[in-house]
Amino acid sequence: MPRTGIGVDVHAFAPADSGRELWLAGLRWPGERALAGHSDADVAAHAAADALFSAAGIGDLGQHFGTSEPRWEGAAGVALLAEAARRVRAAGFEIGNVAVQVIGNRPKIGPRRDEAVAALSAAAGAPVTLSATTTDGLGLAGRGEGVAAVATALVVPVARDEAGPATGAAR
């Protein structure tokens, strides 16, 4: 049976003088205010990775890439997503798809949606869709204090033969 998972990530904007750049959905957004975080704070990529971990039942983003893991400090969100996808596959699952929704006033996703979908899909090694919404001025994202993302993922267990490697067939 297919399995679904959900992931959420939220980051506040970094101070204007932080020297950071905004990375969102695997893309650099010149001229936009950066987000603060342990890695690059790419909420779209982080939520997608968390949804994959949830669907596979192998923990969450903090468990795999948290602040107790110094090697992930400053890491690109798409690198985390690629590593999450690798770990999910190693746990015996194939990735069906991931859907991500970015919640915030800025940046405007629409003009770069295709480029962002390509970056996230390449990292996941599976189809990723991307949508965006605002919150009518409500909450952290609505007040312009940061950006959030919610993602869902579908994974399918793969059959393994007696020797161990996946055969590619669903159970």
C-alpha cells in the first residue's frame, strides 16, 4: 500500500544585515530578504524532505539534519532533500511524488515556478509540484515576518527478494 506523509517548515526572516541570501525551492532569489536558519533555511525543500521522512516512517528533518549535526550547517535545502530521498529509498521505498505549498507574501513564486519545480524534482529524483499562497495578513507569514511551507509525499514500499535488493515491484 502507498504511504503518505506531511512536512512543515517555517523560518523567520534574517536581519537585513545578516549577509545571507534567500534560497527558496532550490533557487536563489536576488533582491529578496533572506531567511534565518541552521542550513540555508529553504522552507520548501525542508518541508519536502520532512514529508518524505514522515511517509517512510523514518523520523523527521530535525532527527536527520538538526542543529546537533554540524556537517549540515549552511547546507543547501536541495542537498538535504536529495539526501532525504536517498535515505527513504535506502529504507525500502520508492517516491511517487511530493507536493509543496509555500506560505508567505514574498517572494512571488509564480514567475519562477517552472524553474523551482525542476530544481526540487531533480533533488528528489521524483515529481515535485509547487504552489503558493498568502494568509491575508494573518500569522508570521501574513505579517511579513517569515515564510512557511507545507508538503505531502507519497511513497510506495518496494518488494525485496531474499537476497535483499529491491526488485522495483510494489508489495
